[in-house]
Amino acid sequence: MNSKSNNNLKSWQPGQSGNPKGRPVGSVSLTAALKRELQEHPENIDSIVAKWIEGAKEGDSKARDTIIDRIEGKIPDEKIIIQKIQIDVIHRIGAMLPQAMLQAGVPKKQVNESLENFTRLLEAG
């Protein structure tokens, strides 16, 4: 990428939207249009489903994935799974920490302070 094209790139600050004005007034969302069309013509649903099934039978991976997602639910993103595991591990450590500290001979006052600090860290994210 040359330096001239870099001048056209904006750097967004954390928490700042790349589209601060949002969708233009009067524009129609694709989802809303599809819902309206299928509500007005529910008979089209059967032909859409039949095409998905036919596509999946013919090896169309997108059709297959759409069917599976609708029946089984979307598979969670790997990052979300890892994050849930990390949160679970942190909570388990937090639950075991006071008892382990007491068994190691740490004074109860220090254990309570450590637990308060640990709780603050968890709340901070």
C-alpha cells in the first residue's frame, strides 16, 4: 500500500462508530423487506426451503450450513468459547483461593483483602 492511499484511511478511536450517522433516513433494511415479503406471500417459504435442501443435496456448502444453523443453531465463534472457558477458570480460582490461602497460613485479614482485590479485578473486566 502506498503512502498516498494511507492518507485516505481514518483511524477510529475505541468506542467511536465508523458510521456515526447510522442508516440514512428512509432507507429500508434487507431484513425488514424480506420479512414483509414473506408475510405477504408465505407460500414462498416452502420453495425457499426446497431450494436450500436441493442445494445442500448437490453439495452447496452455504445451503448446508444455513440448514444446520437453522436447525442446530450457529456454532459459537472459537474466541467466544475460549473466553467462556477463561471466565470459568478465573471464577473457579477465585472460589478456591481463600481456602488455599488460609491453609497456607495467610492471616484472615490478608485473605479478605486479597479476595476484595480479586473481586475488583473481575468486575473491572
